[in-house]
Amino acid sequence: MTAQHATPDAQAAAGRAAALRAEIARHDHAYYVLDAPTIPDAEYDRLFRELQALEAAYPELRTPDSPTQRVGGKPLAQFPPVRHRVPMLSIRTETDTGASGAETFDARVRRELGLKDGDPAVEYSAELKFDGLAISLRYEHGVLVQAATRGDGETGEDVSSNVRTLRAIPLRLHGPAPAVLEIRGEVYLRRDDFEALNRRQAEAGEKTFVNPRNAAAGSIRQLDPAIAARRPLSFFAYGLGETEGWAVPDTHAGVLDAIAACGLPVCEHRAVLQGAAELAAFHARIGALRDSLPFDIDGVVYKVNSLALQQRLGFVTREPRWAVAHKYPAQEAVTLLRDIEVQVGRTGALTPVARLEPVFVGGVTVTNATLHNQDEIDRKDVRIGDWVIVRRAGDVIPEVVAPVPERRTGELPRFDLLARFPTCPVCGSHVVRGEDEAVARCSGGLFCPAQRRQALLHFAGRRAMDIDGLGDKVVEQLVDNAIVKTPVDLYRLGILALAGLERMGEKSAQNLLAAIDKSRSTTLARFIFALGIRNVGEATARELARQFGKLDALMAADEVALQQVPDVGPIVARSIVDFFAEPHNCEVIAQLRAAGVHWLEGEPAVPAAGALQGRTFVLTGTLPTLTRDEAKALIEAQGGKVAGSVSKKTSYVIAGEDAGSKLAKAEALGVAILDEAGLRALVNENITNA
Ligand code: 5U1
């Protein structure tokens, strides 16, 4: 549609669409490039939807630089080749990670420029060496028309539809629109985005990535742009390709400033420096900063700042003589996995820890690395005796990211944490792992030294035994000085032991002793909560006390009986049974009672009688007439329980249309399956027979 034929409405729509495109681009730049959001997300979404609606009504307004066009296009069979008009050079690397790496480069530049000892220092532009994938962006008349990978430097691949999904990359340049401007830089993933992506991949049962670089490269080379759009990629520009009609600055630092003025992200960590000593100082300064950066770098880059001097220096075999990447120690290394042990955390979680042949990685010698949990070990298929890739990036603990399968010699058995550690290596209590849980735990919550501090703080808490004055600092000292091992020891404390603690005068010691003594008289609900049974919160503890009346009755209850209590499902019931199945815990409870901890015991509440009393149901799929809430209400009204997941303890699965994995699990476990009519019949039959 041309302007003279456009209706007034269409003209207004075109004006509004242009204004919206510009406004959205401004907000994208503020958010993704400047890291300074200018409007709330909801307002941004509103602008975006308004533009989408306009473009739906007037499809001719859908310009290539419209933000609505970032995600589009069908999956490709392959990426078309792109011939770079100016070759994409690579960079020479200086692997000497000390100051001499900078001196060697400067000496070479000076020699090649024919400079003598007394001549002035060479000026350099210094930047970071991002650990990602090199990309060339081609803007024609200000609009992004193509994005290509480096390939062999002469020919890369056209990855435009994937790169367009990066909102840090403007679809239209800010300011004047040169005929051609090619900008080169690195697509990368921030570490937090990488971790979140890997978490999502693992949850979805998809493969996870070894490091952010592989994830970035894999995402850009993803043939389906819709998948690439879900990968939170970032970009930093660092150089130029072809230009036409663009006033190229005289220095590289000037080029970077000009690129930033065009609206592209340029990393703030850059400097103009004179001579080798300043280069070495920059290398050291960034090295100290490396762990706290939000993204991986593998070195810094020095470039002769003057473009005229760069031209004089030229390049050899695809590497310019005017630039070098001065490396840091690698963040990944391959080493031998000698053994797997476990570490018991404050909550009793057992974390498998790899014992490694010592290896230098990320600037330190690493001998241990986390393997997270059994699921991760299974997913990565890591076995004792494997050669493994260890990664230490940022200030996170080193982790084993993958085995090197080609280096596996012979059959190695799979690692089974529960088989290897049936009991806690710290306290000997039995180790349990919930059906749907990734983490295995020590069940000796009251007894285990690894959990002591946490257990005592919880025990003394205001909503538990309410021991005033027994806070973090006191518990820390009592535990660290081995004065208190289990809660029982609290009731054996004397004034001398307490008064010896830091910042504890005689008066506070007396007050604390009085508070401990007062806590001897409590309620069953508080006592149950104070035990720190996993998944048993204050409300559940209250309900358990009400339903069972006596502690011994609760301790003797099986999972079926426990699940009669409102809000107690299979997971909570299992946690309670596991807790009391551990003799160490029962011993501590007996000792607490012997030390005078007491409460008023009552009679168990009479369970509501009903046709479905004692039976547990799981609902799945869509029932013909009952909503899920109605079905639940029907079951509960008759004394039945509705649980969220199927286990051997499930009495019936009520399946409707489009029933999913719960139905499959019920079939696998041999649990009875009913439809809605079956449920109604069951209710009627039981009411009639009652
Ligand atoms: N920061 C930065 N990274 N990097 C990588 N600059 C830079 N320059 C490069 C490469 C490959 O190449 C030019 C020196 C051609």
C-alpha cells in the first residue's frame, strides 16, 4: 500500500506502528544492553500486543525490523552458506598466563613496527575474551539483514533467524543508517542463564550442556528458531567487517564506542593502555575479577589501538599481527574419577562428591568436585574409574560435568548411592530417598552431628520448644565446643558451661537455663514439630497431635494410618515413618522424656466414619461429569483421602479422559483403576453395606 492510497485509518495505523516499534526497541536496548529497565514488564507486553494487533489488521506494516518478527520462520533443513565479504579472522593466543605473555606480544609488535628501545610505548585497546561463538551481523541501510557464523573464516552459515531472537541485538541501528555496516562479536550465555537452562533441560528430560559456550553454540546452530528463541543468549560486539558509507574511527577504542552508539552491547570492561606493563596489569586486574563476572571469559584481548598501525602490521595465516588473546588458566580439565564419597549437609542431604586425581583448573588445584545427586550421576552416566571433565567457573564449587566415554576402559559398574551408603557416613543412621526425590537423606535428624546445629536451632525455635535466648550464636558455640550434641544435652546444661561462652554473662546464662527448664512443659504438637521431621510443618504437627493424642501412638503408626490425617499424603507419611524407624531418633526422644520433657496426652480424635474410610485415591484425567474438586469432595466426604501421586499404597486410581503417567504407573504397580461410574458404585456399595 502506498501513502497516497492509504485510508486515514491505515495512515494512522502506520504512524502508530512506527512509534511502537521505536518505543519497544528503546525498551529492549535499556533492558538488554544498558541493564537499566525503563518500564514494567506488563506495560512492555501491552505495547507489544498492541503492535501485534496492528500488524494483524494491516499485514503490510510487518517490517523486517519489527520486534514482532524476532521469533518466526519455520525450522530449517540446514543453514545456507554465507560468504564473508571481509574474512573473519581468528586471533593468535598467548598461552603464557603470566605477565610475560603481555611482554612477548608487545615486544613482537614493537619489532614488527621497527621501534627502538627509546621509542614511545605502543598504545593498545584491551578487552575481554568472551567464551562463546563468533558471529558477524550485517546491517544494510540500518536494518539487520543477515547474521552468520565464522565457519572457516571465508564462508560461514546463515543463522539469521536464530540471531534475530536475541533482544540485545537491535534489528535497526540507532542514529544514521550507513549503506553497509558489519559488526562482529560473540554470542554467549551468562552463567546464571546457563544454569537455569540446564535445570530446565534436566527437568524436561532433555540433554544438558557441558558449559555455557557449548550451550550458546548449540543454540545458535539450532535449526528450529522457536527453540533458539527460548535460549537466553547474550551478545558483545568487538569488531568490524565490511563497511560502506560509515565513518570508521581512527582507533579500535573509537570503533567500540561508535558500535555502542549504534545500540549494540559492548562490554564495559575495556581500556586504552600504553605498553606492556599496563597490559600485564590489565590481565591481572581482570584475572582477579574473573570469578565475579556473570559470564565466562578465557582471557583478555589486546589490540594495537591505531587502525593505521593495524594496517601496517597486517596478518599472517588468518591471524592479525596486531592482536592477541592473553589466556587465563582453563576452567575445564580432564582427570580421573578415583572414587565417589558423600557429604552430609545441614539438612541431612547426602551429596555425592567425586574424589579426583588432583588437577589444575580455573587457577586452583581441584581434588573434589560435586556430582549433585544420584539422578545427575545417572543422567551423565558417570562411573568410578572414568576420565571426567571437571569445571570450575566463577566462585561456584567445582563440578563433574561429564565423563569422557572414549577413555573408558572395560566395564565399569554403575554407581548406586543407596547401595554404597545404606547408612549415614557421619552418624550411622539409615539413609532414605523419597520415591519422587532426587536427594537421599540421613534419617538421624536428632542425632546426626552434621545436622546438629540446624536440628538444635529448630528444636529451640519459638514455634517449637520456644527456648528464649538459644539463638544462632549460642548454638554455634555449644555445638563447636562439643557441649551439646543432641537436644537432650540442653536439659543437662549447668551454669558453668553456659557462663563460659562468648558474650554470655552470668545473668544471661541464668535466664537461658530458666528458659530451657520452662520448655520441659510443652504441648504434644510443639514437641512433634520440634523433632524436625522432614515435611512436617507446624500445622501438620498440630493435626498429628490432635489425631493421635499420644506420642507413642504416632510413633507406632504406619503409612496408611498416617494418611488418614488431613493434609498427610504419601510423602509426609513416609517421612514420619522413616523418622521413627531410626533407633537413634527414638533413643533421643526417650532421653528427652527421661529428662523431664512432658506434655498433656489426650485421646485420639475419632476419625470421621465414611464409606471410603482408610482408602487412598488418586485422580487423573478428565472425568465425564465431576470436576476434580467435586470428585475430591465426594471421596473426602466419605472419609477417603486424595493423594497427588500413585504408589503401592494407593487403593484406587480414578481415571478419566487423557489420563497420563499416573494411569501408567497404576497399571505398572497393579493398583485398581476405576472410572467415574466405578467411583460412584464404590461409594454406593459401601454406604449400602455400612
Ligand atoms: N574481544 C575480542 N574477542 N575477539 C575475538 N576481540 C576479538 N577479536 C577477534 C576475536 C577472534 O578477532 C579479531 C582480532 C580479528
